[in-house]
Amino acid sequence: MPTRHTLLPVLVVLPWAISCATQEASFVATPDPHAASPSVPEPPLPPGAIARLTPYKPSTQHHGPQIAYLAFTPDGNTLAAIDELGRIGLWDMTTRKETRHVDSQMDDVPTLAISPDGRVITAASNYHKTISTWDLTSGKARLKIEGQSQVWGLAFSPDGRTLASFHRDSRICLWDFNAGAELHGLQLNVGYSSIPAFSADGKRMAARGGGYILVWDVTTGEPVIRISVNDYDRNSGGAVAFSPDGRLLALGDYGREYNLSSFSLWDATSGTEIRRLPGKGSWFMTLRFPPDGTVLAGNSENTHVVLWDTATGRELNRVPTTRGLYSYAFAFSPDGRVLATVMEDAVLLWDVEALKTGTK
């Protein structure tokens, strides 16, 4: 394997610093939106949607910033959303009301991740070179990681001990999250790549880099699989995801030649392609499996979230989403029963079983 894909000690190539986040804002209670804007009716739900979650906004404001990323807490009781201006809102999934929020100031393609134990939320963005963290119980800011490259994506390992950050210059950093220490750094040296994905056992990490899917051993930092998927376009990018049982790798492929964009499933051990899935990719993509692994969801053509049957590759359904960049903002609830998608400044909830049967 070329040396440019080899993991290196991060302290050699990535001068980051850990600092106390004493100046960061804390989460505060969100006012009752109905008390603030009682005369503004909600628009009708799209066919098949079961609920709409709308962030708080003043009564004089009819439309808020677009929501850019979604994440559920592991118990499914809370949904977190960050908008394009960096405001993070937390929704109670029982009452379906926003309860707390914070201005993270992480604007311009922001992203967030919640630790597997549900205690910590992290946020970063394409414009900023920092990763900010908050304690979800107290709402207070924790440590801030400061570096030299803008952050495009975040992902926790399943045990919560490792945080992976993906950067604009095609670097991936692995952090010991509890100790605040760098473990490994990876320089992909390609035009486009992807947010890394961990296997369910936390032993492997995969990312899209140029014409390859690259898989590493998280403990040693050594590459274990390199799958050639797109030799025609070294500047192509996309998204990757492990199935819950670790047997499949899903790939969303986006090249400079749009007609070559595609979705596919690969054997995560042998690196052989299993099947192509119908649909076209998007500029920025997300792929997600629900816990049972029976379906795969991905954003297609910057307009829809599509669900496929992983056993047959058949398209089961598609739901509308925000057109353009933030079409990648969607998430399954931890029990797999609800799909949350974004429509401009609101979150839409969908019944997954109904989507599987085509009765959206």
C-alpha cells in the first residue's frame, strides 16, 4: 500500500492543543415557542410524515436557518440538531418540544456527534478549526480541541473512547477522548474523501479516499483493507458505513462526472462488491443503517433520502428533504423505528416500518 495511506503519530503531523472551554456558552432552557409565536400556524405535514419538530424562533421570524446535522442520544429520548449558524437545539422525543439550546458559533457546514454513553455532545464546522464539547447533563462546556485545519465531520467509536475527526485537508485524526490525547493521524492526500465510519465492535474504521475504500485497525493504526472502487476519478468522494453486524460496507460514490455517481454494497472482509443500488449520489453524502441492518438509507441527488432493502438492493421508498447541501442531514432513532430528516428549518419524523412497506 502506498505510504501516503499509512497512519502516522498525530503529534508529528498535526499540532493540536487541548484547552479548557471556560469561554464557551452553556446550554440554556428554550422558551415555549407557542408563547412566542402563537399566531404562526404550522404548515401541513408531507404525506407519510408523522411529526414536525420546529426550532424556537421569535414571533417576528417566520423562517429560521436551515438545519445542517442531526443526532439521537443512545437512549432515543433526545434528538440534537445543529443549524447552519451553529445553534444546537435538543428535543424531547416524548413531548416533541425543544427543551434546551446553545449557540456553538460553529457555522458554515457544521457537524456534531453524541458519545455512545449519551453524556457528551461535540460540535465542529468547516469554517472553524476547533472541536467543542458539552456535558449533556449539566449543559456546561467541557474541553475544546484546537488545531490547524477545518473540521468536516466527527464520529465516536462504539465504546466512546475514541473520537475521529475528519478535516478539510483530507486528514483524519483519532483521539483518546477521555485523556484528550492524540492516538493516530492519517493523511489521505486526495481531492475528496469522507467522514470515517467505525465498525460496530469498534475494531475497524473505514473512509472513502479518492478511488478507494480504506479500512484500518483502530488499535494499531495499520491498514487492513484497500478496495479499489473508482479508478476513473481520483478526485471523487462519497460516504461509507458499516452494517451493524460488520459484514457489509456501504458506499455512496460521487464523482466529478455526475452520471457515474452511485451506491453499492461491499463485503467488509474480502473487499468484493456485492451489488449496486439504484440512485444517484449527492455532493455531500450520508449513509446510515438502522440497528437491524435490513435497510440502508442515503441522500440521493440532493433532494431525497432513499431507503434500500440490503438483501435485494431494491429501492423501498424515498422521502423529500432539504434540497442541496444539507440533504445529508438525517438519522435513525436507536431503536430503528423512526427516521428523522430535515426540511429547511424543521425536522420531519417518519415511521420506518411504513417506509419499508412502501406505505409512506
